[in-house]
Amino acid sequence: MSFLKRRAARGAVIAAVGISALGLSAVTASAKVDYGFKVSPHTVKVGARVHVKGYAMNDDDLFQKFCVQQRQGTGSWHTVKCAHGAVWDGGKVDTWVRAEHRGTLQFRGALYETDWNSKKLHLQMVTPTETVKVR
């Protein structure tokens, strides 16, 4: 192998290692959201209570707050209860909701957070929707 071919091969290996190192640093620097959300039971009679429990946190160094939201049918989402919130932890919510009307009742968890320059909360993520049938 000639001197130029060895030098080109060496340069290609160094470039590949550098690019992969940049890719790994970008992956490890990304923020991760951890959450859990549970609703039970999934079928109730009118007037019965539904247990809603959840938590969420983001490993960003920001103030976060976790809230449980509900809606009837295809209406708008309404906040049921929120955790106190903290930096690095959105908090936990454990509450009971009374099913007052027949139809479909939907619940979701929502994680809100702020920027350091602002005190206004903005929606970071929502959990998958849990549905309860009210008979």
C-alpha cells in the first residue's frame, strides 16, 4: 500500500470516529421524559368514582408541573388536579373523579414546564389518553 493510500485510509478512520463521537454526544445530551399514568376502572355507572393516578418528570433543569386532565366525549380538556411541581420533577397526582354523565370520559396526563427567563408554563408533553365508558 502506498503512502498516500495509507494516509487517506487513516484520515477516513479518524473522520468516522469523530463523526460517531459527535453522534453519541448528541444522543446523551437529549432530555428524557419519564411518566406513568393509570385510570381504573374502565367501565362505570353514572355517579361512580374513577381512580386517576400519574406522574411525570423531565431530566431538564427546569421547573415542571404535572396535571391530570379530563374531557367528556369530544369536548375540550379541563384540568382536574395538578401536583405542586419542582425543578427536575413534575410531581405526582392521585385523585378520584366522579362520573356524572353517560358517555365517554377521557383522561390524560400533561407535563408543563417553564423557561428560566419566563414564569409562564407551556405544555411539554401529554400521556396517551385513557378512556372510561360511563353507563
